[in-house]
Amino acid sequence: MRIAVFETEEWEHRACLRLQPAHSVDCTREPLSAEIAAGHADAEVVSTFVNSTLGADVLARFPHLKLVATRSTGYDHIDLAYCAAHGITVCNVPDYGDSTVAEHVFALLLALARHLVDAVERTRRGNFSQTGLRGFELHGKTLGVIGTGRIGRRAIQIAKGFGMRTVGFDPHPDKEAAHRFGFCYTGLDELLAAADVVTLHVPATPGTAGLLSDRGFGLMKPGAVLINTARGNVVDVAALVRALADGRLRAAGLDVLPQEPLIREEAEIFRTDASPDGYDLKTLVASHVLLRFPNVLVTPHNAYNTDAAVRRIIETTLDNIEAFARGAPRNVIAPG
């Protein structure tokens, strides 16, 4: 098979060489876009990370495409309906970063709780004043986990180590997991009202878009903290701006924002072939406002990014491609 792998670093390129000589492999550092798709139009397999958007306009440029092997757990950047209609199988990497992402939750939370960014910046300037740096303890606080899959359960385990109480919400409760990890399920409204810290671990689906809106923030405890390492569109960021500006929320730690490609490169919106209907300028402005809040920490979709996790990602992806070539596809999101 002819395989095109996008968004690769040099070490990933070397890892992909294991597919040769059985397959022809072409690696590039660039994300997949309509502009560069023409140079790879003969590909039967395409592998990307989350900085590529595989809409119908891009996928249509691969007339021989049989497999999309995304190097991520999430797949909201892929037009699954197009893939289903054209017999294209889609595979993902379901289990690579449970600890990695859950640990990032607590990195953000601790940095917010103890004003670490401000404290470090002060001392680097020679200012050792403690004014405004008084924090809060995690011990005894309640962590509300929305989405109790692998990452959510790992966050619960870590929270136990800090002496936190934990409650969970999931549309598909796992009672055995609740017993094993020592937490209880509640309704979403009850969780928001009880939690001192809310952490999100749900996929991006039509049902989770805007899951936290003005109504949800209105239910949260005054002074609560929000952590989002899931997907940007799970939170209505304009509502989040209002909740922070009103003092309803104490702080927020965000590893994801809606419309991340535009935030990275706003000039993208002025491309002649871009559809203005695809962009929500209000959401884009709200995201930029959040970047300037002193009680908001934003990291660049980096929660997954550890040595161990990225190696698990590439190895699982290569396993997915080889399994598909053998006629026994694995980690299938959408069968072709």
C-alpha cells in the first residue's frame, strides 16, 4: 500500500520505516490540507494528527483512499460520514495517554491553586513579595469528573492521593468502576453544584458541544475551578468568559480551545477558498479574551505530550496500519 503520514517529526519518520519494504511510505512535517493533498493523491492510507482537518474537500482528493489512521483518540477532525459513504475505514489510538492527560489536569490545577506562573515570573524579576499569592489546598475539596472513561478514572485515582473527594457523571455509568475506584455517580446538575473543581473528559460529539454553558456555570459553586483537557467545543467559551468576569469561577485551566487552527493562525480565515460560515468569530474573540485573564492558564493542546505517550501513539498507529493490511483492522471507529 501507498501510505502518506503527515505532521511527523524526524523520529516518527524513522519509526515509520518499519512499514517498508512491504509498503511505500511518504512522511511530511506539514499538516494535511487541500493545498498539499495533490502531492499525495495516490495514497491508500493517510495518517494525521489533530492539526489536520479531514473534511470532504480534503478526503475527496484521495481517490484511492482505503484507511485513515488518526494518531489521536479523538476523531472530530475527520468527516466520518464521507468516509462511510466512500468505503474508507477510520482507526484511532484509544489508549495512550491516560496518565499523561490526567497528570496534566493536576499540573494545571496545582499551578492555579498556588499561583505558580505569577510566583515564578515575580522571582525572575527579583520580586519576592508574597502579596496576592495565597492559594488553596486540594485536600478535602471535591473533584467533579465529567466523563469517567480511562482518563477520567485516572484523574480520580490521582485526586485520591491528594485527599480529595470525587464524584462522577457519565451518560453510561460504570458501577463496577465506581466501586473499584471509590467514587459515586451523580447527575450532571448535582455534580456541578457539589464540585470545587470540575474536570472534563468527554469526546467532541453533537451531544457534548456546549456541554458547559451559562446554565451550567450558573449551577457551579461560587469560586469553583474548571479544567478542560478534553475538546474545546465542550465549553461555551463566551459563557466561560462571563463566568470568570462575574467572579462566579475562581479560575480555569484549559489545554484546548474551540477553533484551535484559527487561534494559531488567524490569517487562515482570509484564505480565498475558506468558507466564512465555518468560523464563529464570537467564539474566536472569546478565546483570545481568555488568553488575557490572569486567572486562566492555557496550554497549547499539550496534555498528551510526553515521551512515553507519543511513542505509544506512533507504535499503535503502525500496528493499526499493519493490521488493516492483513485484513484484520483494529481500533476501528468507522468501518469502510
